[in-house]
Amino acid sequence: MTREVHEVPDNTAVRCALWRAMHVQVDPPPHVLEDEIGLRLVAPGDGWRDRPDMDPAGTRGFRAAMVARARFIEDLVAEQADRGVDQYVLLGAGLDTFAQRAPETASRLRVYEVDQPGTQNWKRRRLAELGYGVPDRLHLVPVDFETSTETWPEQLAAAGFDPGRPAIVACTGVTMYLTSEATAATLRRIAGLAPGSTLALTFLLPEDLVAEPDRPGLRASQEGARASGTPFLSFYTPDEMLALARAAGFKEARHVPGTALADRYFTGRPDGLRPSTGEDFLLATT
């Protein structure tokens, strides 16, 4: 039986795109990331900032966290490109707009955006409608993660990815929706990439490791995910995620706390904007 493909991005991808735009429109400069292209893709209508999940005061920490993680990855991609790495893979790419916003860096890379077929079909159409198109160095790779946990590398290779050359792989906002077994399988496949490859992956912390003021927001996110049919399945302590990475076969693995990103990108802001806690990074190399 053929699965029906709904050509719309999921709610989480849309929300992240709108929060990135809100950072530019609501928060004073300097902006950690300037991204209003996602807003143009979504085209939500004039009243989008009146949505409950777009409340400027109530979402400060969340939108700061979204731009912090995107900026961290894009700084890492630029650094790796300077070292000669020329393949960049985004697992669960959503409405990422790096290829459109950073053409100078992107021109040195082959960018592979991996996501659900419906999201990819919709994004391809919207990029064409807005005049961006899909250049030769950008590959939108449709993968149904529900059925392709183990086979996505083959689908990536079919799109032109060379597993024999180093790559940087980014995976943000995905592991909470996967079982620990699925995440372990994904880590094993990435650890098998060419030596010199780098993985930047986010994971959610258990509630007792989240700052007290941020716990209500975490609970609200969990409830919203459950109500939309995509419940959070997995939380990890830093030690648990590092153990998974080492068992998968990575040469090196380290934990980058979200607070480090806050210190790096938000120190000294007169508006006091800081990312919410609860999401950290695994940074691992093959």
C-alpha cells in the first residue's frame, strides 16, 4: 500500500522558521542570526505574530535557543569548509535556509537537506515560486524516517553524496522524536562516514537537569507535541549521549551545553535575551 504524502511542512518546522524571523523583527540588534527567508517560505499571513505560540514575551527563550543552535552549526560549517570539507548534510532539515542566506559559503559545499517527502516537495515548490530555485549544489533528499532509519545513507548516496569523503552532518530537533534504538542506529551510520567527518546533534535533557524557570516551557512543549501526534520519546543526560556516541564508534565525542552557546552569542546584550535551557549538543568526529 502506498503511503499518502502530505505536501506541507510539519508544525515544528514552521514554528522554528517563524521564531527565527521574530528574532529579527522583535529583538534589538545585534542579531545572532538574520533569517526572514523561512518566513517568506511559510507566508503565514499578516496575523502570524498574534498566534499564541508567537507571543513575543513568552517565546523569548525559545526563539533565542533556535537562533543560537542555527548560528553554532553555521559557524561550524564555515570552519569546516575553510579546512576543505565540501559536503554538508542536514538530517531533519525542515525549513533551513542556510543555502539561500549564505551563498558564499554554500558555493563551496554540496548541501544535502534530508527530510520527509512532503516537506521536501513543498519546499522545492516554494523555492521555485520565490525565485530561489534549487541550484546544482543543493540537494533536497526525501526520506521517510518512519521506514528508513537504516537506509537513509543509501538514499543520500543516490543523490550524489560521496561517503568516501569527509562531511559535516547536522541533526537538530530530531532525537526527542526517536527511540534511543533509532538514535543509536543513526549514530552508527554517521560514525561509519569517512575519517574527518563531524556530527553536530542536539538532544533534550531530562527535566531535572533543566533550569527551574524553563521547566514549565518544557512541559508545554511536551504536551503540544503529544497533542499533535508527534510525542517526545527520548531525553538524555550528557553522559548517556556521550556513551551512545562512543558505542557507535566515533573517534572523539564531546558535550557542548546550551549554556555555552548562551555565553558565546548573548553575553553583554542590553536586552538580557538568553536562550532557554534544556537542549544541548553532541559534537563528534570520525
